[in-house]
Amino acid sequence: MNPRKMKQMMKQMGIDVTELDAEEVVIKTADEELVFSDAQVTRMDAQGQETYQVVGEPETRELGAGDDAADEAAAGEIPESDIEIVAQRAGVSKDDAREALEAEDGDLAAAIAKFE
């Protein structure tokens, strides 16, 4: 069927279709995560019920494997990436940046402002 005609029929039936510009879609199951990079995501709204369709090839990874920064933050540790950002922006050593972040409870802006 012609895509244009299909879209027209769906509109007549009260179904609104929207393409979403998704960079990454992650589906978490009890055992693993399915990660879709560059997936085609479509949202269909039919009578107030939203349905999402994801098309693409998933990459499988262990549950929580992509959450290194979140794990560090949950453990009360300052992520190395945050330390590097503060050190670079403020022009200080990593040790000084770490101390500032710890003093400011991980707040990047406050840690950088401390050196200005």
C-alpha cells in the first residue's frame, strides 16, 4: 500500500504517527539490557493510548554495564570525568579539582566557581 495513502487512512481513524529523533534506546530486562543505537522510533497516538515502535539491531550488554558514572555517584565517589572537567575549566590539578568537588558535594559549577 502507498505510504501516503496509509498515513491518510490512519489520520481518518484518529491515529497520529510521529517519528522521533532518538539517539539511543535502552530496554532493561531482569537479566540484560538491549541497546539500540541509531534506532528508528515511531510514536503512534490512537485514542489517547501511546504506542512506541523501535526498529533496529540491538546490542546486548549485562545489566548496569553502561552505568559506571551512576555507580560511582551512588557509592559516594566523584566520577573521574567530573574531576577532569573541573581541572580543565579551572586550570588546576586533578587533586585540587577532586577536593573542590568533594567540598561541594559533586556540584561541578560550584567547584569551578570556587577557583574563580
